[in-house]
Amino acid sequence: MEIQEKKNIYVGVQTTQVRDIRDFMMEINSYKNILVFAEVNDDKVCDNSLELIGEANRLKAMRNNDSLVIAALIGNDVKKHAPTLFGYGADKVVAFDNPKLEIYRSDLYGEALAAIVRNYHPEIVLVGATALGSELAPTTAAKLRTGLAAHCTALKILENGQFTQVVPAFGGKVLGDIYIPNHRPQIASIKAGITKKLEYKEKNGVVEDFSCELNGCDRMKVVKVEKDTETKKSLNDADCIVVGGFGIGSKEEWTKLEELARLLGGANGCTRPVLDAGWIDNEKAMIGTSGVAVRPKAYLGIAVSGAAHHTCGIKDSGLIISINKDEHAPIFACSDYKVVADYKKIVDALIEELKNRK
Amino acid sequence: MNIAVCVKPVPDSKYYDQIKIDPVTKTWDRSGIPTVISDLDKHALEAAISIKEKHGGKVAVFTMAPPTMKDTIMQALGMGADEAYLISDRAFAGSDTLATSNILAAAIRKAGDFDLVITGNESDDGSTAQVSPQLGEWLEMPHVMNVIKLECNGNSINVTAKQDGGSIEYEIGLPAVVGVTRKVNKPRLVSIMGIMKAKQKPFNVFTANDITPDPNFIGLKGSPTQPGGIASPEMGRKSEKIEGTPEEIAKRIVDELYKAGIK
């Protein structure tokens, strides 16, 4: 938006076209630093945001200039989280505390983040692709009339300095590079588990308070907030993930996978059809493009066929072993070890073997 | 109650594993894959049609696509939508989400006053989940996505949006834009009668001359995000076969898991 407005002004004073482009480039060059939206959920900074601060540090090193990693907190009484952000690598923290921001609303949070971006002029903005972030990122991008690449699987800075975002399409079957050449900031949303957080190091830094007028939409109000009663273990914390596909066949059979995961001290993950069938009651267990991306030490896939939208969420796993009766199941191509067999006998034998070794 | 529903024709997601990338031209080939209504857009249509059945009014379908996609839009009319707007112009080709939402917003404004705009939360092909909130921004209407529950009270709606670790329910005075997930309802099937009736329903075509989107944000040229190269994800591993009796196989798997650091 700002770029556009400036351009119009230059046209208004009848500068030559060459001048116009130069000023436009200067305008682009006035954007520096990498801003990470630090999401607070349940009075804690989301792991996803901490991972992005790590990624921002990696990009900063590639930029090789005096860029800063700025973390932006938005909410009510969120400034207190600044030490966590410094500890995980933020150079500067901006805190926007306002009672109106107590509960997330797309209108108010969009205004808040857009205002912070207008003030700090970051060249890159990273937002976690959480439920909240998936809405906040496009809302903010539209308010700023700039570009956003969704659910990036990798971020790169090319030799010529061009920031490049890699995004999946067709359920991860195709990966495409995205550039945002003429608009700033360049915004990217990234799921949990794709990038890595830095090791925590006690560190101090400057916290800047930020505030602006928040208008919001007066037709919108929060009726109620509900928290999930059970806190389900996140797959990102599990060293071993036992994943079942629709080939498992029934909820009864599924319980065996739960036992197997227990014996391995791991967690259960699933594909979309398993979640839809209700064999597992945990949305966070769904792995793939529309679910979570995981990188456990070991992935054990059982009766998983391996559609692209699932496999793109497991590719960074340490070890991948899969069992499927179909010799041509695509999962095998991205497995370290494959077992071509009816899974039932193997799972029974695995449970037996693990019990014997305990 | 006039409701606009945005519908995207996409290659059927059941066949995505058949999509091939030409390593030389760096283009993708989707030949032979049928085009269908993007899955969540059917949930958007169902939500709109059931609200209309209760509160009266009409449901209009908006699709930005080449003219060849008419058949897919007829499916939406067959489900029970009342009229269709196909927004089609070479000038719109290559639009990213900001440009697409700008164009859709202009078409919706042109077509009349709508109380509610419903979209699928994301499309099957691109899955960016960006068009719905950006449409809200261009239309300057309040917007909510990740909707798992939607109730219409005439002048307002109550929507429940899924959040990480819970949900938030909002009440919003209309007009508004919502993006729905598959939790919101179960879409009805298209009947033969529905398809027969669809042929009688108004089918409008908008070109670039008919609508007035922000001219700075249309088509590839007006898209902040520009596509670069494409590739297949590199995921190949050695795929070593483990054979033997179930006991032998189990032993080997557990050995490998232990070696990988699982205890």
C-alpha cells in the first residue's frame, strides 16, 4: 500500500520513469529486519513462534547485514513473555498490550499487526500457520496490500539476495518457489515442526511498547471461548510416531496401534480418512498438508498408502519404516525399510517382541 | 437473506498422485484428471442453501475460472444454488490470492447486496486458506475462518471458529464473510432433478469490463506473489525390504527402532 501510494505521488510531480523506478527501489530498500509474530496461546508463547525466531536467525545470517530479528507480541498482558523470546534468539521485542486484544479477533489482531509492520518496516514477516496465524497472516497481508506465501516448507535467500519461499501445492505433490519482488514486507506462514528453534540462552534485550488506536468492527463480538478439556500430547514432542492409515479397517483394530505406541513410548498419528472415520479423536494427530508436519526420530507407518499430502508431512523424520500389503504403495518409495505384508500379523508380533524385551 | 458462495473448480484431489512434473519445461501435467468442486466449497454451498431454506432469499455462486469450467458450476446450481456468476477474462489469469480476492469482491459488489459470503476454508489444490479472509478485507466486512459451527439468526450469525487447543464463538452482525471447514455440515448430493433444474437457472458471465476491482491488483502482473520454478519434493529413501516370518520381521523392526534411539 505504502509503495503504491508513494509511486502515485511521484507520478503526480511528473518525474521521469527512470526516476520513478529508482525511488521505488529506494522504497523497497527502506524495509529491513525480520519480524516474527510471537503468538501467545494459553498464556504461553507457541512453540511454532519460537521455531520461527530460530528460522529468522538463520535468514539473518544469510542476509549478512545488520538485520535484526524482531518478535512482536500482541494481546493483553503479553509483555511478560519477552524474556522467552530473547532466550530463543529475538534481538528486539515489540509488545502491544491492550485489553481489547485479550481474545483473538481477526479485525483487531489484523489492525494491530499491520500497524506494527507499518511502524517497523520489516522486509520479511514470519507467522506460524496455527489456526490463529492462518487467519491473521492473510488478513494482515490484505490490509498491507502485500504478498503472502502460505504454509512454506522452506525459506531461502538466493545469491542475488532474493528471498524465496517454497510452498506446496496439490497436497504436497508439487513444490513451487514464490517470490515477492515489488511489495514489502514479504510475508510467509509456516507450520509447526518445519523449522527449528535455537537452544535457549539467557539473554537480555530491549522491549519496546507499542500501541495504536484499534477500531475493529463494532458488529463483531466474542460470545464464548472454549478450551479443549483433554490436553492431547503434541506429536512434535514424540520421539516415535506410530501412524495408521485407513487400511487399518476398524476402530477395534486401531486400539492395537495405541498399544504399540505405548510400548514404544511414542504417540499415534493418522491420515485424514482415519480422523474422518473417528478412530482417533485428536485433530492434532493428523499428519500432512492440512494437518501437522512431524520430524520424530522414528516413524512407523502401518497400512498407510502414502498419498503426497501425507508424505510431505513426514519427510524430515529420522527413520521411516512402513508396512503395507500393497507392494506398489507410494509410501515405500520414501521409506528406509519396507515390509510387504498384512499388517495384522506384524503388529501382533511387534507387540509380543516389545513386551519380551521390556 | 442473499448469500454469495465462492466456488473453485479444482483437479480431483483423489488423483493428485498422478500429477506429473515435466523436468524440462518445469510445468505440471494434470491431463486425465477430472475437475470437481473443491471439497470444502461443497460445505459452503450446503451451509448457504440450508440458511436460504430457513430464512428465504437466494444463493448466488461466484467462480473465477476459464469458460470451460461451466460444467463444474452447473454442479453447484444442481445442489440448489439459484444463480451463477462466472468471472472470466484473460486479464485475470495468474492472479494470486490477493488479486483473486480483489476480483471476487468486485464481482460480488457488482452482482448486488449480499448479507453473507461463504467460502470453503481452503481449496484442495492450493490449500492456502487465504482467499476467504482477504475477501473480507476487500469487501470491508468482518470475517471469520476455520468455522466449525454456523448459525444464522436473520440479521446476525453465530460462528464457532476452531483454534489450537479450543474454539472461539463470535456473534457478527451481517454482512460478513465466513470460511467453513468440513465440520460445519454434511453436503447434500446432487440429484438428477437438480441438474435438470440447473439448466434453467440464470448463468451470468462477468469479464474485466463488467466489474471494477482495484486495477493495481489483478492478474499475474498485479499479484504481489510471483511464481518461480516448480519441483517434485525429494523424498526418496533406500526402501530396503525386510522379509521373514512375522516374528523375524518384528525383531528386525524393533532392532532398527532401538538403533534410531527409541527405547
